[in-house]
Amino acid sequence: MAAVNSGVLRLYLSVYNWVIFFGWAQVLYNAILALLGSGHQTVYAAVEQPLLFMQTAAFMEILHAILGFVKSPISAIFPQISARLIFTWGVMWIPETHSHLPVTSLILYWSITDIIRYSFFGLKEAFGDVPYWLLWLRYSSFMVFMPISVVSEVGLIYAALPYMKASKEYCFRIPQKYAYILSEIQWRLI
């Protein structure tokens, strides 16, 4: 019975990884077409729906870790997936950020990284092994892409700040009596 369950789980994880791989391939394809056709200002509009779907589908990875389907610790997966969801449904959701260059670079980074990542896991689940070049890409490409990601995320937040400040949609006011308590706690922690 355990072998059947193991086989079903491997099949499920393989299908999951390949579906996500093809979704990210679609995002990358649409992003490149928009970038080459009309410039970086149109990339977000070209990939919005599949991007939102792919980033939201990544929430399943948190469930996979909680249910023990994968060996990855929840403490590693949760912050990564949460940060991407905050950027996708928070910062990128602001219409004024859509035409900025950091959106394009972040979309390209996410797409390439996840194409590598999900093809790696898809092959590993389906065949138990991966080619060396894909293994190397999986564990080495972050050295190039991580700085791009950090710069893009900071640039995107910077682009969003004027709108967030003007609209006050992302702000909440703390009553004065609580603001004092919070400032005292902050000073005691320093």
C-alpha cells in the first residue's frame, strides 16, 4: 500500500511541477513578445492573468510541506512564497507600477528561475534523476538572478511609494494612545 501511495504522490508532484513549468513558460513567452513588440511598459499587461495564477498556485507548495509531500521545511518555503504573493497581489497590483522597468525584470527573473526550478523537480519526480546541466542551473543561477531580484524588488517598492502615500489605501492609522506604547516598545528593543 505504501508503494502505491508513494507512486501516486510522485505522479501528483510530477504533474504539479510540469503544469507550473508550462505556466511559467507561458509567462516568459508572453513577456518576451511584449518586450520585443512594444517595450517594457506593456509586459505586465501581457502576463497579468497567468502571472497571478502562477504565483497564487505556488501556495500549494506550502501545503505540500505541511502535509509532508516534500522534504522542504515550512520555515524555508513560507517566507519565499509569502514574499512573492505580497509583491504580486500587493505591490504589483498598484496600476501605477505596471509600466516600470523593475516589473519587467522581476517577471523575467521569476519566469526563468521557476522554469529551471519546476523542470528540475518535474524530471526528478518523473525519472528520479536530472541532467547535470539542469542540476547546475538549479543551484547556480541564483548567483546571477538574486541581485537582479533584489534590485527589482527595491525599485518596484520605490515606484509604488508615491501612489501608496497619496492614496493612503495601504496605510492604517494608529490611535495616539497606542502609538505611544508602540514607540516605547520600539525604544526598549533598541
